[in-house]
Amino acid sequence: MVDSLSDQDRRQRAHSAVDQVHDRLIVRDLYGLANVWAPHGTLEFPFAPPGFPRLRGRQEIIGYLREFFEALRVTGIASETRHETARPDTLVVEWEADAVGMRSGRRYRLPYVSIVEVGALGVLSFRDYWSPLANGQALGRLDELIAMQESAS
């Protein structure tokens, strides 16, 4: 499908999608968040431990988010810097989430870098770069993550 929007409108659409992702995370809106993605959009975690899934499509994203919301409560976006790229549909977003690990009760602030590509039907690709160790510590699952890494070696 050819996108007939101007470059500026495509950039605005990308910014709007990131706004929606952050807003839906904070209010814990599982289906609203998944619906920001295009029907066959992807969500992947390049720095995640071995075996972490690459999610394709809203149904897989809903399954992941259900577990995510059980493990973590994002309470706010502490900081954010967006970088526009030469491609009007793609943003690089540096951000920090304030969150609470549901299992550990620990509060933490975790930095992320996300590369987000948005099309007419929603997010086409969301690559989320974060520290598995910092995340595991906040969630009370550090030992489990270390064991996963050791078994993959």
C-alpha cells in the first residue's frame, strides 16, 4: 500500500503512536496498547535473554502484555528524548520508565531505547532495547535470568 501522507504527517503519526504506547502502558490498557500495532506488526527485544520471543501480530502481543502487566506496573515516563530519522515513519526514542515489580514490590527506573516504525495501520516494528539484568533485579527474577543465560552458553 502506498502511503499518500506528506512526510510531516507521517512523522506526526509516528509521534502519536509513541504517545499512545506510553499512555496505554501507564493506564494498563492491554487491548488499547495492542491495538496501537498494525495487525501484523512486530515487537522484539534484541537485548533480551536467549529464547525471548519475537512477537508478530496483535494476538501474540496481547499474550506478552498480559504477562508483562502481571509482572510490572509502569507508573510514569520519567524522561524521554525522541530522534527523528531520515525515514519519516521511524523514530528512535530514548526513555526511562518508572515502574514497580509486582512480585518484588521494588520501585525502579529503567532506561530504554526503542526504534519504532509506524505505518498507516499502526506500529509495524517496535524494537525495544533494555537491560535484562536491571529488569530481572526489579522483578525479583535475577537468578532466573542468569540461569537462562548460563544454559544458553
